[in-house]
Amino acid sequence: MRIWHGRHAAPLIAIWLFAFIVAAILYKIEDIQPALSDLIRPLYVILIALALLVTWKWFRARAIGEQHDRRHGDRRHTDRRDDNDTDP
């Protein structure tokens, strides 16, 4: 499935599926051992923050426009072989 400027959504779906599975495992552990509730709750926040960070990076890497060209200053765009006037 291609979305967002013709890119595949598989990496985006994979990270959210992974986050959901880990959250389900954490919930099951919390359900079995209620005493661990205070230790597991911050892990939910960390998990959501990581998923949002990866999602933001996925959207940012696929943004279009002049200011979003991440290779704007890339030296590989120029051919430096023509700059060398002396032949060995």
C-alpha cells in the first residue's frame, strides 16, 4: 500500500503494531502482578514517545518542497573530476 508521496506504509504500520503488542504484554504483566503497576506505567509513556518519534521521522523523511530537500548541500551533486586541471 503506497501513501504519503508514493511511499510504502509498512514501516509505519510495523512500529505501531510493535508498540501495540508490547503495550498488550505490559498490560498483561500489570494485570498478573498489580504491584508492578508503578514501574510499568512509565514504560507506556516511553513506548508511545518512541512510536511518535519514529512516526515523525517517517513523515519528515518523506516531506516535499525546497526547504525539505535533505540533500540540498550534498557535494555528490557536483562532479569534482572536471575541477582538476593538471593531468598526472
